[in-house]
Amino acid sequence: MIKRAAISLILSFAAAGAVKAAAGEPVSCFDMVAVEETEVAFIPVPDAENLLAEASISTDYLAEIDHSADKHTPVSLYSLPYSWTTKSPDWHRLWLNTAVYAGAMVGTLGVLECLPEDATSWNRAEIREVPMFKRWYQNVFKKGPQWDTDSWIFNYVMHPYAGAVYFMSARSAGFNFGQSMLYSALISTVFWEFGIEAFMERPSIQDIFITPGVGSLIGEGFYRLKRQLVANDYRLAGSKVLGNVVGFLIDPVNELVGVFTGNPARVEAARRHGRTSSIMPSLVKGAPGFTFSCTF
């Protein structure tokens, strides 16, 4: 505690002298004046270095923050205006679609294996003689792509259609044109030409370019057609049956997967016409089944 008596004394003398001078009395510096003592308390401040050394930062509060609202919630492109560049990717749906393709391609390979040799141009004798993985290595790395002589319906009809279907698998899952074209190229080229089919024959030069290139242009046409179907409640030329058939042909994987996981395109079509409906797998009295609900 530090006493400030001296300052109070000086101020008191000054005040007393001013009073006497105002009254016309002589002023003496020895006049006795009562002095009031004032005590001032000072709080010690720790040294800056010690303060920093003792400081700690707690991050426990971060674990209590709810980040559920931070996650991206995909929005169906069918509920947005048409655009080549708009995107709202649904990666979960895309991975499901990719898993469907992985299974389908293995099955397709088995079907092609059963076709006559003139339909696929595969050398059956060579296929039987060379081990499978050795054959794949030779076709991909030693021999490389070739101009194939498959039937024109495979190269210029079925492959572009397949490319369009690959494209739609990504486009209807919320990806834009460029991303969907890249997905089509990955599925048709990496998964098929240099993957599954390379176990049987060399990659095809036509298929490498035509399947994703022409297929993506056709696929964008499919996407615009499906937008019309969604706007018209899956009716085409006034027919619900025709609309559903065409909807499946232009986007088969999303329509199939949508039966089990929900179809954003059909949800949007129902919303526009004042309906809500869903069909989901469930257990009915302990047995696997489906639960269907519909509100008009």
C-alpha cells in the first residue's frame, strides 16, 4: 500500500490559501490544515514471459460442435434450371452406379463369351492357350490398341448408346456435362477397353473415342429428354407407360438403383404435381419386403 499524503497536503494548502485570499485575510504557508490520507492499491501484473509460459489453449469445445449442417446435401438437377455447368454431385449415388457397372461388365463378358466368334472377332483358340492375366498384359502393354473389325452395330450403335448411359449415370447424379463426359470415358475406357475386355482382345481405337465422345453428346440429349419427362410427370405423348419405358431406356442405372434408394427425378416429378411417394426395402413381419407410401 502506498500513501499519497504529500499530494493531499499540497492540495489542501492551496485550497486554504485560496479561501483566505478571497476573504482578504493574510495568507501564511504555515497555516495548519487537516490532511486526509488517501490509500491506493496496486494489483501486481505477472511477467509477460511467465504469463505466456503458463498459458494453455483448450480445444475440447471443438468436439461439441455439430457439423452435420456443414455436409453437402445434393440437390436434384431436375429441380434446377437447365445448364451445362451447374452441378450438385451426389457421390453416394455415383458409387452405387459404379458398383452396378462393375457387376454388369463381368456379366457382359460372360455373355460375349457365349456369342459366335464372328460376332466378337475373338480368337477362341488363342484365348484358350494363353493364361488370362498374361493375355491381358500382352493386349494392353505389348500389342496395344488396334482398329477392330467388330460388327458395325457394336461399334457405331451399341457403343455410343453405352457411352450415353454411362454419361447419364453421372448427369442424373448431379454432375455437369464435363464431369459426366469424364465419367463416361473412365467407365468405357479404363474399366472396359483396358480392363474387362482386354482379357479377351486388344483395346479398340474406335471404342476409345466414339464411346465417350459421341456417347456424351447423345447422353446430353437423353438428359434434356428426361427433364421433359420429369416436367410432364413421366408422360410422353400423353402416355405414362411410354414415358416410363423411355425413361428407363435413356437412364437405366439411375432408374434401377432409384427403386431401392429413392429416385430424385421421380421425387421432383411428383412434387411438381402435388404428390409424395416412396418405395423402400424393409422388413415385414420379419421377412424382407418393401414399404410403399403415396400421398395425393
